[in-house]
Amino acid sequence: MTEVERRPEEVGEILVKVQEDLHHLKEHLMQKSLSDGHRELIDLTALQNAIQKTEDGIKAQSEKIIQVVNNRVTTLPSVDASSKAKTMEPSSFSQESVFDLSGLGSDLPLRRISNKGLADKKLVSRYTAVDPLGGGGGPCGPSPGQQAKLLYNLKAIQDPTSTLNRKVVSDNYGVSLPLIVDKRHKVPTQKVVMGSNVEHLAVLPKANRVDPQLIPPPISEKDARKGILSLMERGLIPPAAELTLDPSPVRQKLQTLHDAQDKKNIPKGPPLGFGDGSFNLASVKLDLDPYPMEPMPTRPIVARRPRSASLAESPEPAWVSPRSGATSAKSARSLVPVKNMEPLPPPTTPASEFKHLHHRFAIQHGRLRESSKDFAAFKQHYCLSWGNIVTMLRHLEKLLGNYAVPLAFINGDKLADLAVEFELDKPPTTKALLGVIMNIDDVMALLNRPGRRFLGPDGEDVAATKIQSTWRRYKDRSQYLEYRRKKWAAGVIAISWVMHVKMAMVRKQLKETRKIQLEEFRRRTKDFSASWDRIQRNRRVIVHIPSLGYSQKIRTTIGDFNIQQNQQMARLCDLHDPNVEVIYVSPVNINDETLQYYNKLLGLRPAVESGNVEDQRDMSDRFKIIVPEAINSFPTHSMCLSTLLKYSPRALQRIQNLTAGKEAYIVPGVMHKDDLSLAHELNLPILGCEPEVSHLYSTKSGSKRIFASAEVDVPPSDFDVYSLEQLHESLAQLVTDNLDVKRYLFKLDDEFDGRGIAYCDITPHLRCHSWAKKEAARYGEKWAKKWAQEPAYIKIRAEVPDILANNATPINKKLYSSWPKFLEAFLSQGGVIEACPPSDSVTAITVNILITPDGKVTLVSSGDQIHAHSPFTCWGLSVPQSSVDPGQLNRACAKVAKSCLQRSVMGYFAVDFVTFIDPNTRDQKLWAVDLNLWYDDTVSTTGLMLYVSGGTLNNKTCEFHVPPPKKERKKSIRRRYEDLEPEEPPNTSRYAVMSTRLLHTNLAVVHYSVFFQMCRAHGIGFDIKEKQGTAFTLIDSYKREGIGMLTVGEELQGTLASFARNLSVIHQEISAPNMQGQSNFQAAIEDIEGILGTTIQNMDRPEDEEAK
């Protein structure tokens, strides 16, 4: 059995504390007697408390020792031990016999037996233990075997966990130990789960983070427990939420400030005992009147339970009383459980009680009041370190004196600490000095007041110094700013000059490069012209680059510019010539669905020629679609396709590989300088003219020069107008010459497709119009003379500015919202003034012409324009044209082509005419109004028409014919008397209506496969046998809002009606009442209906004339 360890030094500690307490009491009494010189009553409470504590401590330790001794297991002495004791002489014993079993690992305390008791009584004490090691070799001692057995039994007794423990105790001592079952259970090994075991906290949903106007989600109770800060960090509480409680749980109240000189009378309690120990000197009596003391009950003895048999358990806490004198009044008799600790260090002398002193003194008007008691006490307390404190005091006096602080209270203790801190360091900072001031708020308010520094003793000198330094600073700062401005300007000038020089070098290099490219272009064009016939007869590769090389200013205003460039996908239909291979450079990405559609469309050519649907063939080996890799690299630069291809080396390399060793040439769109660069890089000729020539004669003023040199009829107009004065004069002269013209058009030079047009009705708002007509009638044929027109011209010129300002209207409101903005653009780039045809029925005609490299002129197509939103914008064509005599049209086209050929124009270009009936002469007029020197959309669509129908277009007669269908051979038995009627020849005449500008936003929600199934369900398709029907061109694979459509029929009216019906069906199928979308279908349908009405009237008019 084991006992709780007890420290034998605890009794010694008590005695040492008693000695210390008595020593302190003695010194206290001596000081009292020496200082006062007379006897006084001495408080014996402290002495009695110390004596009582000492007595209680000694009693408690004695009881512990007795208890330990009584709880030991003792054994009776053996017979051998008693006989041995009898034979042993008293002189053979030492003064004390000590049996120390600590070498065996025992925790039993030492046992001391007095020899004197044994000699007197001649008896062996019942507490004597058997010495297993003594007398090992003597005849009376145990044998070595017995000694070994005894040691083994002792080890078994000392080890409670040994299996022989119960047996040895039972055999030797007759004690049956209780069976202690180890109730500890082995903790089962569990599988370690990796990962976080903390649940994710709820955060603000993404919808609320994107749209803060949405209602935030409710806060659960679990999230609310995390606190307001957590909710705000996770976004569940908006950052601007008002979290202040109303009313506030914390209320403000004025604090009462007491005078620092007033002191409170704090009642003194009974003096505490000296030291930490306690003792009892009840037997000591002094000749003084003691204070009455309350009787203290005897401290109870708490029984200790034995230590557990398990070695793994920690020792039980022991009950000790607290030693603190300050808490002895409350818990002197309470027992506090503490754990058994390591042996305490040697006892030390307790430190005397420290009393915190607080020193405060004042500095008034920058002077220290050295005569005050507070300062004297402070000086006496810190006399040993007074030298450093004096330095700090001088700094404080200087600071407070400079700012004329009337009164400042100083914390002496902080000042002493500051003096120690800055003893060997640099002088203290102002912030550090202000830290020792107790009324810091009042002092800071004075220090921060403007001009306070100048109220000190040397305030005038400081003010003068401040003024001088401020002026010097201002002067130096001004000089420095001027120097920095000049330095910055010099740097800007230097950088600008360097950039100018570099840009000049780059421009020079580019100019030389452009010159070299232009010379190479001319050389290749010359060779191209010489070998054109040979190229046309042999296999060749045509590289189509549908680039719109407009100026940068125009390209930035075109929406979906790349889709606009891709409206010429029908260029692939050049495959109708078996000797042609096509490389099409696409400005947009082509998906598999679109590529599959064009594979099937181009594979219809053999089936169209044979009339059998099963004769389709794969044409994928004869055309390649190349997409430059740079189309997505410059999304905001609005670059044309030629520029993007120039910056796509992989696409260029692929084109070079496909054209290597073959006859090839490039068919461009709108010519651009980068087309020359591509031709130089690919070493291929271009079927087009120089970019400068193309841009010059494609302007409105340039086309007027071509028409003037070609001597074709043009509307009354004036071109190259660049000033407002010239605009008014030209318009007034045109009105004077043509009093019957109601409306005039104003066209910008560098625009296309009717975007830069404005109109104004002049004569309805002209007050002198009736008078001018009378004057014209009065002069008759002499009205053409300037002297006859002079009075009317002056009046018209005076009215023109107001008429334009009030009635001129731009066509395209998106680009030019008002006449002033249009006029600004008109005067910046120039334009033309043109008379509108004086008729309500005007038909616009577009003729596409090709000038081959060998100088031959070919009419590619001609058609009547179909308009949608604007009468000045071509939306589609009906081919061939049927509005004017073909001979008259061909003669005008030949003149224009000849004039273009004289100006080195080559390739494809389009001429726009208008035709109407002159109201005065009732003759049909044909005016040339526009010229576009580039590959037009209608050229590619005409190629698609010829490809899917297998027909030919005779532009001299303006007729479109298809080959007749092949007849199937059938065996027929002719009867003798049967009347055989001759069969009518099939109608091979065809008309086509085409457009590449079908726009409907709802097309984006329908896949192409679903769209074609819908068309087949409504009978919209192309009949290969009859060579009529409808075909589509897919333009955009990304947005899918625009498509092209071609309808072929036997009659013009039927074809127009079929085209309008197709538009109506598609609109109804892809639209809903609540989702109509943006579309130009309805405007086109209305224009087609107007054309149908005009056509019916034109057909009825000859019948009426014949009837008459």
C-alpha cells in the first residue's frame, strides 16, 4: 500500500516564517520606540495572529505525520530476528539504525529506531522491519537464497500490478486484497477521415451580388449565432445597413471631476500579519492593551484517501489552506484542492509590501513651482535619478512656455520613466513630452490653436522667422515649379521630336514599301493581262477575299462589320466552271452545320445538269474555306478582312501551299492598301484596280466625273461642294435651272449604300417659285441665259438658307440625327447636290459589269432594285431587269465601261440607274446616279442563281433562260386513226428575286436544321427538275440573325409573290405575338406589293392601247 507524499520540509518552512515574522515585529517595535521617544499602545493583533497561525500549522503537520505512521503496514519480527537481537551486544548498534529501502524503488518513508529503547527493554519494536541484506554471511542471518526470495517478495509487494502481489500479501501477512478490475477500455481505433469537418457558411447568392436591388435572402438562426461581423463579411447584411440600436443601450452621462487636492478618508482596516506564515505566541504577554479578537475554530483534519492501484492515474489533489494574508479574512478556514506538485524551491525571504506612489505637480506659465509640497515629495522620491529628470523638466518648461500654456499638471512617475528612456538617446519628441501631461486635452487645444506659438516669450522673433521662411519657401517653390514645368516641357518636346523622327522614318519606310508593292502590282497586272486567255482556258484557282476596305471612319460606324463582309458566301458558286477551284477567305468562323449545308448545295450541280436528284457529287475537294487566325485578335479595331489576313501568317502560308504551282489570282471586295500587301506576299495578281483609283471614282463626285466623260444622262447636279456658300449658290442655280424639280438630294462623297443622303423639298417652301415660273415662261428659250435668270437667282439664293435649315432631313437618323450634324460632315468631306426625279414612280436599276484584264467588257447581271426601309438603299434585286429598254441600258453601260477603262479600272463594278416617265414629254428617262468600283453582293447571288438553275443570262436582251427538262423515253403505240396533237415547248424563261440582307432577330432562336424542316413543311425549296424554287445562303454562324434568299420562277409577278409569301411564312413561323423581334421582312413585303401593283398596271396599259 502507498501513501500520499508529504514534504518533510513543510514544518521547517513554518518555523522559518515564524522567525521572519518575529524579526519584522521586533524591528517595527524598535522603530516606533526610537522615532517617537515615548511609550504608546502597541497593536498585538498582528502578534497574536502570527502566533496562532504558527500553532495551527504545527498541529496540522503533526497530525499529517501521525496519520502517515498509523497507515503503514507493519510486520511482526521473525524468530531469527529476535534471537539475533538477543545475541547482539548493545555496543554493536549504531546511534540510529536506518533501513533504507529506497534502493529497491520503495516509496515508504524512512524508519528510525532508537538503540536506547532496545537496550532498556530488550524487546524488538513492532515497527521494526526485517533487514533483508544485513548479516548475509552470518550463521544467524538468512541464507542467500532466502535473501533473494525476500527481495523478490518485496518487489512483488511494491508493484501493485504484479501477478504475485495478492499471493505474497496473503501468504506472508494474511491479508486478502480486494480484486480491482481495470475498468479502462481500450479506445477503438477509428478510420481517419481526411478533409474539412467544418460546414461551409452561407454566403450571399450570386444573383444578389450581380443585382443589389434584389431582396436579400432571410438569415437563419444558425447564421445569426455567428455574429453581426460574420454576417457583414459574408454579405448577408448589406454594408450600408443601419445597425445602431435605438434607443442606445449605452447612455452617456457627465462624469463628476473632483479636485485633485481633496483626499478621501479611507478607513484603515486591521493591520495584516507579517509574512506568509502564522504562529501562536499565546504565552507571550506584553504590558499593553490588546485588541479583542474573535475566537478561531480549530482547523478540521481532512482524511486522505489512498492512492489508486493503477499507475496510469494521476495523484489525487491534496487539501491545503491559502497562505495569502489579504484573503485570509474570507477563506482562512476554507480548504482549496490543489494538485501534487514538484518539490518546492528553498524558502526565500518574502519581499516587503510595495505601495504604489503617485506623484503629481504643476507647471504654471512655463515655470515649475519648486516650492510646492508635491514637487518636493517627487524630488525626494526620485533623488537618485534626479539629473535626467531635471533635463526632462527643462524640455517641458520650454515647450509649455513657448506656447504660453497657463497651467499643466505633470505625472511625475511617467516623467521619471521618460527620463530613463531618453537618458542616452536623442532629445525627447513633443509627442513623448505631451504624454506625461495629465490635462492633455486642454494643453493640446492650446497647442493646436493657430498663432499660439507666437504668444511665448520669443514670439515676435519666431513670427518674424516664420514670415521669412514662408516667403523663402514660396519663392523657392515657385522657382522649382517653374523649373519642373520647363523640364517637363523640354521632355515632352524631346519625346515628341523623337517620336516624330521615328514616325517619319516609319512613314518613309511604309511609303517606300507601298511604292514597291504598287510597282509589283502593276507588273503583275501587266503579265496578268497578257496571260488572261490562257488562264481562262486552263485549270485555275480563284482566291476570294470579300473585304470591305472602306475608310476607318466608315468602318467604325458599321454594326456587325464582319457579318457584312460575309454576305458574299455565294462566291463559292464559281465552281460551275469545272476548271475552277475556289479558296474563300471567311471573315467569320464557320461551324460544321454551315459547312455541311454548302457541301450539299454545291454538290447539286451534277444533279441540276442531269435533272436527276441522285446525281449529286461531293465538291469539298474543289473549294476551301480559310478563316484567318487574327479575326478575334482585334475585336474593337474594325479592321477589314485584308488587314486581318495580312496579320495571319498561318492562313497566308496555307493559301501559298494551296496555290503553289497553279494558275491563281485574287478577286477582292472593296480595294484596300493591304490588298496590295497580300498580293505581294502571295505573289498573285489581283482582278481589280489600284486602291487609290477605286476610292477616287467610287465617291459621289468621282462618279460624276466618269458619267460626264461618258456623256450619259445624269440628273441636274453639282459636285465637289466643300463650303456652305458654295452649297447655297449651287442649290440656288439648280433650282433656277430646273423649276419643275421639287426635291433635291445631298450626298456625302465618302459614303455608300444610301447612308450619307439627305433630302429637302425646295419648291413647296419657295415663296418666289410661282413668280420664277412666270419669268421662265416669259423668256421662253432664252431662260437658259444667265442674264435672264439673274433676278430669279437672287431671290432664290436669299431664301435657300432658311429653307435648308427648316426642312432638310437626313435619311439615316442613326448616323446623322439632325441637319446641322449632316451639314458638318458634308462640308468636311465634300459631296454632291442632285435633283430627285420629278415623278412619283421611280425605278432603280443596278448593272454589274466586269472589265477583264485584256480590256473586254462583260455585263454580268442587271436587275430592278427592291427597297425596304429607305428608297435610297438597295435591299434586293429582281433579275433580269424589266423596267427599261435593254438597248438603251446597254448603250449607257458601254459608255460608262469605256470611260472606266480609260482610267485603268479593272475588275467588277456596279452602276446604278434610275428610270421614270418625264411628266412633260411622257418619255422614259434613264439617269446614271452612282458608281461602285467593287465586287457587289448581287454578283455573287447571280452566280448562285446560275449555279442552281444551270441557266444562262443574256444581258443584251435581259433574258434568263434555263435548259429544258429532259424527256423520259416511253414506248407509245401509234394508232392509225389517232389524231396526234403537237406538244407545246416548255417555258424556259425564268425570273429571279434575290437578297442577301434578310434580317430577323428571331432567327437566332432556331437552328438551321429546324429552319430547313420548317421550309420543307411549307413547300419552300428548290425543284431541280423544274429548275425553280427557293435557295438560301447562310451568312452568319454565330448570331444567325441574317440570311440570304433566292427565288426562281417562270414569271416576274409569280416570282415576286413567291418571294413575299416565303418572307411572310418564315416570319409567322419564327415569331410569336409577344416576341415579334426586329425585322425588315414587312418593309420588303410592302415594297414588293408596290412593285406588283406597278407591274399589273404596266401590263394592262398595252392592252388598253390595243383596244383603242
